[in-house]
Amino acid sequence: GEGAVLEAIHALRRVELPEAARVGGAATLPQLSARLLAARYDVSSLTALELLRWDYKQGERVDGVAAAGLRFGIAAICETLPALLNRSGGSRGLEEAMAAAAARRGGLGLLLAL
């Protein structure tokens, strides 16, 4: 039943991982899980252009409304504006990265970085 499942989960948490599975020095499953989750959100090695592509959504305005046919993109950036500007080499570098990102998407009328 449910008690047996919880007992098995608690037992797995105490199991030592084999050397080949010790990513980031993790010795147990909870440690491995924590390291993998932290790595998932580590964007320190990405360029500004790569960040603009990382969590990206695209849409288009429908006919009959203002700016019908406008293709737009939204990039969710998980760092502060000062950090993004620093990564980009300043506002000119960020502008160039955004123009390159829009061009790679076939030309966008609007690209937002949130």
C-alpha cells in the first residue's frame, strides 16, 4: 500500500550512488536531484543570443486587429537587466544580439526580452 511506497522512497534516499553516477559530487539521489535542478537554471555559460533562444515563444497578430500580421517573439530571460547588459557587452551588444535573434527567426516585427 501507500506505506510501503513511502518506505521504499525513504530507503532510496539513503542509497549511496555508484562513482559513475556521482554528477557534481552527489553521493545520494537527493543530492543528485538538487545538483541537476541547480544546473538546469545555470545560464552562466550562455551568450546573450543563446539566452534569447533558451525560453522563447513566438506568435502572430490575427487579421482584423491593429498590426495584423505582425510576427512577434518573447524571450524569458532569467537574469537582471544589468547582468544581461554586462553579458552582452553593453546596450549596443544587447541590441545586436536581439537583432540577430529576430533575423534567425525569419524576421520579427517585435522581439521582447522579459
